[in-house]
Amino acid sequence: MTISHTAQEPDSGVRAEVMAHARAIAGEPPTPKLRSLVCPYCGAVTPDSGRCEKCAGRFDPLSRQATQNQMGPWEIRDERVPFRPGCSFATLVRLIEQGAVRGETVLRGPSTRQFWTQAKHTPGVANRLGVCHNCQAPVKPDAFSCPSCEASFEVERDRQHMGLGPARPLPGQGLPEVLALHAEPASVPGHGEIASSTIPIAASSPAKAQGASVTPVSDEESRKRVEDALRLVRFWRARADHDRKNAWAIIIISSLISIGALSYVVLGSGSGGKTASETGDAVE
Ligand SMILES: [Zn+2]
Ligand SMILES: [Zn+2]
């Protein structure tokens, strides 16, 4: 009521009086405090002052978009900024050119299957630092492969692509048959890839060294094996179903025959044609 009254009369004296009255009832108005929010870049809870207290990132839409543009599947390990988002390959290359990423820098990305690796051992990254990730021979940063060991320097540039390996059930998870179906193809003699799935960091560089063409082929092979095995399982299941149906048919037919034989015996042993036709109907 008092508020609408004040609105109608823009007299400052009345307004002051009303305010004093309201203050007497409700107490002093609270001094506004800055709302706090979660920083979209580092996750710290910080006052909403337009800029993060921890990482100094700005919250305006343009800054958000600029950060979004640089985000990607490459993460650079840095304990000073442990919650920084991952970056795109283009951003990583820029950081290398700026000297912010060196050979000893620990990072992870699509070519390491997201396992932490030193930059100088990371396919597609080490060459940007002037060395082959596999044999450490000096190479040109823009080379496509190593002139010494022929390791490929090709790298996935799609910023949405994490580069993860296929998920496989572990021992103790799921049925043994399923495990067997999904198992890594067993150590094929002559194929030095036995350790690649169990000790990925140690093996990642030599395994990749044989060229990017090696890994997809073995993946393709294993998928083929799984598909073959699944087809076999389906075939066995269908055959079992078929056999079960056959068994039921045999049981029904044999019981019909025995009932028929019984009725014949009953008919033969005596009474009359009437009972015979009745039993015959019953049989059918
Ligand atoms: Zn922040
Ligand atoms: Zn090499």
C-alpha cells in the first residue's frame, strides 16, 4: 500500500518519510554482495566480478567463445593450472612454436589414446619439436614421416576426436564366453604387438612406429573374429531351437500313435463300432 502511494506522489519528502517508516519496520536494507559462480574454465568458485580470481579468465560471451574455439582433445599436464580444459591440435602446435611445450612436457591426446606421454615420444607432436617420436632422429617439423625409421607423423586433427581405443571387458566382468569373444587377438607369432594393450605407454611409440596402417588392420581383424564367433553362436542357438521343436513334434506324434494303438486294442477286445468311432474322434 505504502509503496503504491509513493509511486503516485513523486514528492521526495514523502518518499523519505516512507523509507524511514519502512526501515523502522524491516531494518536496514542489506548491502548487495557479489554473487559467486563456478568458473567455466578452471572450475573454481569465484565472485561474479566478470573475471576469475584463480585463472584470470573473463566471463563475457566473446571470451567464452574464444576458449571454446581452442578446446580440444589434447591436455598438457601443468600443476599450476591442473583444471585447464584440453586444447585442439592447432592450439598445441601454437604452444610448441611459442616454446610453452617442450620435449619433456607431459601431455596426452588422440595419438597417445589419452594416456599421459612425454611430448618427444608422442606421435604427431614430437616431429613438431624436431625429433621423431619413435627413434628420436632429428626431423623437419612439417615432415610426414621419419626418414630414418619411416614412422608416420600423421595425427588426428578433428577436435571432437578423443582417439580412445576400443573398450573390452576385463577378467571378472561378464561371462567367460563374452570375454572370449571380445578378447584381444592372442599373441600372433611374428606380430610384436603383444604388449600394446597391457602396457600402452611403453609400447605406444614402437607400436605406432610401424605406421598408422598397422593398428587399424589388427583392429579390423579382431572385429572380424568377434563377428565370426557371434555368427557361430547365433547358428548354434538356432540349431538348438530347431532340435527342441523337432523333439516336441516326435513326442506328440509318438503319443498319438500309442493312443491310437491303445484304442485299437480296446476296439479289438470287444464292445462295438460306436465306442470305436468315439475313441477315433477323441484321438483326433
Ligand atoms: Zn577460473
Ligand atoms: Zn624415426
